[in-house]
Amino acid sequence: MKYSTHMYRYLFVAFFLITTYGIAQQISIVDADSGEVISNVAIFNKEKSKVALSNLEGNFDASIFTFKERITLKHIGYQEYKTTKLQLQRQGNKVFLLVNAQQLDEVVMSVSKWEQQKRDIPNKIISLDSRSIDFSSPQTSADLLENSGKVFVQKSQLGGGSPMIRGFATNRLLLSVDGVRMNNAIFRGGNIQNVISIDPYTIKNTEVIFGPGSVIYGSDAIGGVMNFYTNKPILSQNDSLLVQGNGNYRFSSANSENTIHADVTLGRKKLSSLTSLTYNNFKDLRMGSNGPSSYLRNSFVKTVNGVDELIENSSPKLQVTTGYGQINFMQKFLIKPNSKWDLNLGAYYSETSDYSRYDRLIRPTSDGLGLRSAEWYYGPQKWFMGNAQIQKKGNGKFYDGLKLGFAYQHFEESRINRNFQDEIRNTTTEKVDALNMNIDLENKKIGNFRLYYGSEYIFNKVRSNGFDFNIVTSEEMRSASRYPDGSTWQSLAGYVNGEYKAKPNFTIMSGLRYSHVWVDAVFDDAFYDFPFKTADLSTGALTGSLGISWFPRANLQITLNGSTGFRAPNIDDVGKIFDSEPGSVVVPNPNLEPEYAYNTEIGVQRNINDKIILKGAAYYTYLVDALVRRDFSYNGVYEIEYGGELSNVQAIQNAAKAYVYGFEFGIEAYLNEQWSVTSNVTITDGVEEEEDGTDTPARHAAPTFGDFHLIWKNQRLRTDFFINYNGEIDNNNLAMSEKSKEYIYALDENGNPYAPSWYTLNFRSQINVTNRLKATASLENITDQRYRTYSSGIVAPGRNVILGIGYHF
């Protein structure tokens, strides 16, 4: 049969119109700020007789709606959007949704390990999502926390970042990655850098709990909990293979940073894989031009032909030997055999190069004419975690949700130091193997009452050794280790946590946890004649919490919370063997008990016409039996010769009480669809009891700090002009332990150390060049201020240009 040319032409036109019409029915929904797709958006007409839902790719089929029919797009985290299908076609079949001004309906995970509405939680908790993380473009995860404006971060060196929350830090804060605690048996009271092992490019969201979290997280969660949730593999919604990924590059001028990141997801209906790799290279950091001259790096030590020489720094603003490199790798698999079961498998690896302990390298000699150390650096900081999590949804006899977790972690760190013109270089190396097993259950069967309960077992084993190396003769000999080799730390715990919605506007949360901790260590007396041979501790701790969330009006929330926290002695507390500090040495003490914190807080939040949101909180924490460093006797003497100088003997002891209190304020003002203002300020104060019963300022009570942001955005471009600032800590309010570190502080008119106030002016921007390509450009510390954040050894970056580009496929 033959058809005319006109017939073919008509058939082609008809086919083109039909396919074009079919394609036009697919509408994409994306975030107006980040350009990321939004799934689970409900789309419905005025009568709600027609309903659609966007899929994981952010698409929905609009064929059920007529062209002029009024439709509404609604999502829990975004502003409601009304339009017609005809209007959507005119704007390219794409919808840009704006984030809600007020997200009290936001879902958080950290408080019970299960999804809960933020509005029902009495604790103060902040959530940093992938959108804000991507926009702030942090160099490390420590910077990610600092960029929030609500967490203070101390840095002893460029490869560092030790958070401070509500007057607590280091081993009194808990780090968690995908529900697994990173805190191990050698987390110390000094500054801890483990947070930099977490790759910011892999983080989906971060949740920070302010105040004790011991009911769910056990030991160490006295001051707060920082939970990092990493990206998950994505399953395909059809029979075809899902392939997507990201490529990123970042440069910063202050330390000539080069960062490269790539990740790829391959997904089927029941199996998906996510592979991520990031490489960082940081050169020496340059400080600003305007600030105290005492911060300058005027000289450094260089070893030439085996001889240490004090070299004048031709560029004093360059902090010589601060640079380092890092690599991060993550591999995840998601297996979903049916709608009830999920199996998540993950492997995480992070390794740094050697990096200098900068604050030790700038310590002057007693006469002030030279530098004490020729070398002081950390060996590679390594972290590996293998993690398996099984989750079941459904109607179990005693639960509606079940999670089983098994994780193995390996930590490795080392310290290498040598005094100026000393032939002996000392090295100590520590390795920790950590096993975590937990079961968590959720029960939603009891009306308005939800029950969360579970148990956890943790086992840590510490390997520690030391050796001395003669740089002249190349002779190597064994020396004292930092910790008792082969020592173990174990914890077994059970908890129950309840949430009762007494009224639609009134929620009560309460919980209890009992933890038992065992420490077992055998001391090697080959180098020192210890008055004891073993440390064998068995201690228990009961903690609890009770809080309410009340909405007296729909736009006003009041929260009240009381809780206790504890920290059990770990291997660092019990068995640290001769850790050298300026003018003192720290020796083991096997007679320790847990320290306890008692906390109360009140919070208020007011929403004014969805335009202005005011937030405020006040808290008070009392710490008893505090584990602190105090003078001690070793074999009946209080001073010994160590490292070539007469030093005070000290040890960790349950020897003090402390209290911390503070206020936190925040405002978010949405002036119109383009302009908004946000600001935060944190005020903290506290004291510690000294040996003679007097009170002195708390070491980890940060100065008053805050930020102010003026933000403009449209569908493609977002800009942020912001100010960061810190208040002054004068000499009278400086902690006793800090006053001995004159070399990291400025000097006041009386020649006493103090922490000056400072501020920086900054600008940040991000543009969506296309739906797949975005670029960032920032200028930080515009006025080139020279400043140190409180208690930090390294000086902060000077004027810093940051450029980044990201591609999504």
C-alpha cells in the first residue's frame, strides 16, 4: 500500500505533537537556592481530587491536570507554591521552591536515633543541611561547625579543629558518624583534631545537640553531641541503571589550597553503590596584616647538615611548616530486598600527611632568644571504619522499627618531637581498635506515647609504643610509651527514652540510661618505677533527662529541659605515661571515678508572621568530681627531672567542681523573597575550683562570639555579606592553664597575656551556571585582620580568596 508525501508529513507532525505533549507533562521541582531536586512534593488541585507526588529525581507527571487548572505544590520544608500547568510550561517545565522561613516541622535524628519532629524536642539542636554546607564550602569539617556561628572552634595547627560547646570541649563532647561514636579510649583533655577525619564533601547533614546527651550516647556526651550523617546510595525507581555523581574543585589563597573531590552513585532497584574520593593539599598558612606584632612568625628552626639553626623568616606573616595534605575515601552499599528491610554497608578511610604542632614550634626558650623545639609534629592521623547497619520497618511484637549496628574502627596517631640542638628525636605511636555493637528499637503502638530503647557494647584496645632515634649516630632504642600497651576500655549500657504528646501543643520527653565501664591496664616498669603495676577500674553511671516542649500559641514555643551527663575515666585519664607539658609532666593515676554534669536549660522561640523568627536559650551546668590535671606526688616527690628540666609532677584527678552558664540568641528576618538577615550570639562564662578552693575562669568557656549575615538570593544566584566577631578575654578572666602560654597570646599594657577581641568582614556567593554546573566565589577577612581565636596556637587566615566549582551529572 502506498501513501502520499502529504500523508507522511501529517503522520510526522502528529507524532511530534504527541511526543512533545508527553514530554511536557514531566515537571521538575528543584530547590531555589541549591538547584537540588526535591522529592516527595505533593501536587494537587483545588478540590484535591487529583494528586501527584514528585519522585526521587524531583519529577512529577502533570498529565492529570488541565492547562488552566489551579494546582498547589506543597512540601514540609518549603513554602507553598501555586500555579497552573500552562504557567509551568512557559517557565520551562521547572518549579523553584523556597525554603520555609520556619521549619519547626523539620525531622531530626540525633535525640533518639529515630526520626522525630523538631517541634517536639526540648533540647536545643541545630541542623546543618547539605544546602548550607555546600554554600559555605568549608575547608574541613571543623570549619563546617565554625561556619554555623553557634559552635566555637580552637586550632593548635592548620591540621586541627577542636570544637567548644557551652564551656566544654575535647573528651567532654561526643563525635558520631552515621550513628557510630568516634570517641575512643585515648580521647584526651587537650585539644582533639579527630573531626578533620570526616570529609565535608560526604556530609548530607550535621546535627548538633547542645547540652548533655548521655541518655542516648553514654560517656563523654557532657557538653554536647555532634552527629555527622553522610550521603547514602540511591536506588533506581525503574529497571534502568541509575548513574549520577559530582565533581568539585576548591582553591583558597591564604594557604594555596587545592582540593579535588569526585563521587559516583550506581543504582538498581534493590542494590546501590556510592563511591567518594577527596584529596586536599594545603600549603603554609598566611596570617593577616593588621593586628598584634607578637603573632608574627619571625624565626623558625631549620636543620642543615644535621645541625639546627635558627633562621630569620623573610616573610613573618607566613606560618612556616603549617601545610599538610589529606585523602578521604568512602564506599557505601545499600541493599533493599523488600520494603521492610534495609542493609547499609560502609567503609570510610582518612589519612593525613605529617603535620606540625604549630603551637609547640613557636614556644620560646626561657631567655626568649630562641625556640625550644627543633621538631614537633604529628605523624599521619589515620582513621578507618567498617560499618554495617540493618534496619527493619514493620509490626514486630515489641517494636515498629529495629536497627542493628556493627562497626569496627581503627585509629592511628603519633607524636614526634626533638628539642633544639638535641640529638635525640622521640616518637610515640598509638593505635586503637574499637568495636561498637548496638541495638535500637522504636515503639509507636501506645497511642500518643512513643518509646525508644536499646543497648550498646563498646570495646577498645590500645597499642602504644615509643622509641628514641639519634639523628647523629642513627641509633634507635626503645623508650617509654605514652599509654600502657595492650590496655582495654569497655562499656555496656542499656537505655529507655519516651516521648508523650499529652496535648497537640504539649510534649514531654524523658529517659534513663545505665552504663558500666571497665578499664584494664598493665604498666611497664622498664623505664619508670611506678608505685603501682595495674589499673583495674569498674565503674557504673546512671543518667537521666526530663524535658517539655510547649506551644502556648501557634507562633510561640517554650522548651524546658533538665538532664545529667557523665564521663567515665578512659585510658588517657588513667594511664598516660609522662606526657610532657611546659614545666610539668603528667603521670598515671589508677584511682579515678566518673565525673557528672547536672544541666538545666530553657528556650524560647517566636515566629512573627513567618517574617521574623526570634530564638533564645539560657542554660546552667554543674560539674562534680571533675577529672582535671592537678599537682601530684610520684614516689613521694613532687618534682622530677624530665626532658632536661626540673618539672612539676601532675596527674588527672577527681579534684574539682565547676559550673558553666550562658545565653544564646538568634534572629532570622525574611524581608522579602530575595533579602534576609540572620544573626547569632553566644555568651558563655564559667569557673573551675582550684586546689586551694578558690574559683578560676574555666578553660573551655569561649569568649562571646557571633555573626551577622545579610543574604540576597534569586533562583540562580545567592550572596552573603557577613561579619564574624569574638569578644575579649582580659588577663583576669583568662584560665590559669592559659596564662602560662604567653607565646600564643597578645600582651596588655601591663605585659600580661590576654585574648583581644576581633572581627572580620566577609563576602560569599554561589551561582547556578546551569542545572548541573555551579560556581562559588568568596572573599573572607576583607580587611586583612591578624587575629587568633581564643586558645589557638595558629593565627587565623588573612585576606582569603576562595573559588570553587561543582558539576553534577
